[in-house]
Amino acid sequence: MPLYETLSEEEWEEKIEFLKANYSPCGLCPRMCGAEREKDGKGICGAVGRVKVASFNLHYGEEPPVSGERGSGTIFFSGCTMKCVFCQNYPISQLYNGQFYSIEALSGLFLDLQVRGAHNINFVSPTPYLFHAVKALRLACKKGLRIPIVYNTSGYERREIIGALDRVVDVYMPDLKYHDNSISPKYSGVSNYFEHAYPAVGEMFRQVGELRVDGEGIARRGMILRHLLLPGQVENSKRVLEIISRSFFKNASLSLMSQYFPAYRAVEMPEINRRVRSDEYEEVKEYAVSLGFVDGWFQED
């Protein structure tokens, strides 16, 4: 049973009211930009008053317990709280491509994906739209939604906002990108990434704990903690892994990703205008194993 089925009407209302209060003026992400979104003011993320979705479909490229055989019902929200120069989804995240939906129509997307056989509903970069998404989820739940919610994020979140998602989200999939605040402004446009991502990831793990799967190997609850290795940033990756290994969420399933390629503005930066070399990835992988990370996924290619 998805966690949201345990919420009372009063609890739903409290969560929605809290998110609404943080939606305009906007304080949903650590930027706290204060955009008057109820007046259609635009946040730094690009989001305005209405929810915007770039695509929704069955997605087979997530970790195996999320995609399974039938696919993850993925909702790609338009805009992003970060400004990653290497973003592979930059037409969505940075160019804000997509279509506006009402909250009722958004709830219909969830139900449509369930009918199509999705193992879960996968929110990709949903932070600017949490008020809309949770309200839509409540409507969908009343109309028969019964599959888990996956929260797919860069990790750049406010712990207080993540706290409001307790018993709304079943599976968290955050990335923990950087420990060094000298790197995050250059490549992702934020100077306080680790300061916020670390406690936010901790709150996610507090809510759902270690990954649990059903008899078909499909994730029902828990956290998959991702880390994307960047070219020339072996030491950053090692430091992130070391920090995780000493944290209380060290038993989260680790996904160490090698899939970086120079997209968007990365071609303007010589040091990251290349793929990750196999020796770089192997060095980080071996370090992860030495720290005890064996429950998760490595990308060999």
C-alpha cells in the first residue's frame, strides 16, 4: 500500500496548505527567491503560477527496481532549481519547454500512467510544483491511484519542504552531486548546494529508510542515492562517497553513474567537454567498494 493511502483528510489539507504558503511568495527551494507565483511571477527556476509538464510516459532507463519490466510512469516537470551547465535534459530544465496543465489534468496524467501499467509515478524535478503535485495526487488518490510515488531530484532541496512530503513519497531518488562549494557554483549555479542537500537527503532517508522491493523486485519504499561522476572530479566523488559512508543514511542503495556526456553549455568548458574516462570511473568505483558500498548499481559502460 502506498504511504499516501495512510493520510487522513486533515493531514492532506495540512500538507497542501503548507506547500501553498511556500509557493507564493516562493520558498520551495533553497534559493528562496520569493517570486509572487500566484500573480504569475517567474521564479529563478522558470516556473510561474501554473504547473508545466514537458513530457509524461513510461520510462525504462531508471534503476531496475524503479523501471521494472513495465516502466516507470515518469512526469518531467519543466524548469529546474539548479543551472547545471551539463544538463542532458536542458530543453526541459533550462529552456522551460513544456505545456501547462490544470491540477485536475495533472491528476489525470497520474491515473493514465497507472492504467498503462506503470509500476509507479515518478516525479522528475518537481520542487517548483510541489503544491500542484500534492494537490493533484490527492485528487488522483480519490479516483483510484494505488501505485507508489517516486521523487527524482538533484538533491538541492529545503529540508523543511521535504519534511512536508512525509507519507506522500514512497521512494526517494536524490543525487548528491558535490561536497565542494567551489565546484557547485561553476557547474550548477548554486553556492550552497551541500549545505542544503546533505540534510535534505537525511530527511528523505528518515522517512523511508533502506530500499524495499516486492516479490517482482519492484521498489515499494526506500531510497536510491545517486552520484554522477564528472570529468576530472574524481576527488569530489571520493569525498562525497566518504561523507555518505559516515552518515546515518549510509545504507541507502547507491547508484554510481558514469553516464555523463558534454551537453548544453559543457562544450564551452574544456575541462568537462569530454566523457568520463574508464580509469576515472574505476578509481571511484573501487573506492566505493573499499568503503563498503555493495548494495546498489555501478555503470560499467
